[in-house]
Amino acid sequence: MRCVWLKQALEQNAEELNHRVRLARFHSPRFSASAFSGFLAQWLDSLCESLADWPAEKQEQLLEVGFETGLILEQHGRLQGAAAEPYRRLFERVLPVWLSLHPEAVACISALLNTLFKLPGDERRAHFLDDWQALRPEPSQCESFLLVLAWRHGLVEYREAALSILSSVDIETFGLHQPERITSPWWHAWDGRWQEAPQRLGAHKLLNGDFESQPTLGLANGTAVIQAGRDQWYLYADAYGTRLLPLGKTVVLEGVSARVARELRQAIPADLADPCQHLRTESLDLITFKNSYQVLLLPRQGAEQ
């Protein structure tokens, strides 16, 4: 361990910190003490060494947040294998620069970590960190930037909150193309292009999907809902991805047609056949199929928020 103050702090607080590790191992039988030790000796040590000139009270706060973060990462299996890479980058490359610019941002680490956990896949996490490194927001901006970037990188249920934030900040900060089009759910504002290609959603649970039975469509409170067996999900979809969020209780669905118009049939990929249901919303057309667990999403161009 290269960071002198971190080594000393770990030794001085060994009894309390070891107790917290024992509790983590009790609640998570697969908890790896060796992986967590590696986190302290490499990731946290690297971060603390880069901030060696911090005042003692800030170092103490960083140790507390860093130690707890390491426990959470190991409890969720994020300190080993490929799953560890985004978090290694966070500690070894992103946080050293961000915290050196904004020491108060140490209070934002937990929120940043929580957002990384929620993002759908390591590729999205990597691109999210690219943006975070480029923007380096001040602590007072952290919550707003997290929402906007989480939306961009796949948490599309945050769309309305992100648009509200973008309407009240200097939009040039985010480098958007033709921001006047951002109210359309199919405009890639960061890339300056329309989402035209159909999207596919869903698979059987045996293939790591959500559906135990073939999905059906409907509306609840004006929002698209997908049902498979007794399970129901709200569907959120735009240019940045698709998300299924479980309903809190079962609801009666409405708004489905068994007829699929000819112009929509022409847009169906060749490997999907026998359309079953069609649901139209303000921004998209949804189609299910008799012999597939997939749902096809067709963007409706020109759709506004």
C-alpha cells in the first residue's frame, strides 16, 4: 500500500472496519475477503494517494465513503472479472481527477455508484463514464447531470425529468445537436440523427428474458403496458433504449387491435412472422407475434413528447 495516510487510518480503525467486513460476509455468503482486500490495496489506495494533500477531515470522509463503496461492490459481485472494469476505471481514472477539482464531490460518490449499477450493461457504463470525465460537474450539479446522463445511456424512464433539467440549464454544456428537436423521443440529440430502425424487446426467461409466456399488449393510464402471464410492465422507449418497469399491481389493459396495417407489415423484419397484436401510442407502434416472445417497436417519426 503506497498511501501512508490510508494505511495508518486502516490500522487505527481496524477493529471497527473488520466488524463491518464480518457483517458484509454474514449477509452475503459469496463475499470474497480477498477481493475486498485487493480493492483496498489497489483501487482505494490509488485514489487516496492521488489526493494525499487533502486535509485530514476530507481524508476521513473519503475513507468512510470508499470503504463502504468497496463493501457494496463486492456484495454485488463487482470487484472481480469483467464486471469490475467500469468500477476500477471509476476509482483509478475518473474520481482522482473529479475529486481533485471538486473536493466536496466526495459526498456524491454514492449517487454516482448507484447510477452506474442501474445502467443496462458495461458498454453503457463505459460511455457514461466518458461523459462524466468530459463534463466534471460541480457537486451542486451532480444530481441534474446524473439524471441527464442516465437517460442518455439507457435509463429512459428518466426522460421527462431530464428534459425538465435541460430546459433550465445552459444546453450547450451537453453538446446537443439541434436541441429544438429534443422533444421528439426519436431524435438522438447527442449524435444529431433520427432513430429510424425498429427495435426489439423481450425474450423467454430461459434465454435471460423477462417473459414466462408470450407477451400481450395494452394501455394503462395512457402508458403502454406489456403483459406475460400474470406479470405486467410499463414500457418506456425512445432513441436511447427500452425499459420494462414492473407495475405495482395488476391492472385491466385496453387499446389493443388485432389488425396490423399493411404499411406496418412492410416494416416487419423477415425473421418475424404472423403478427398477433398491434398497439399504437403517440410515439411508437408495438407489434407482437404468434410464434415469438419478442415485441417489435416501430418509431413514429415526428412524434413529440
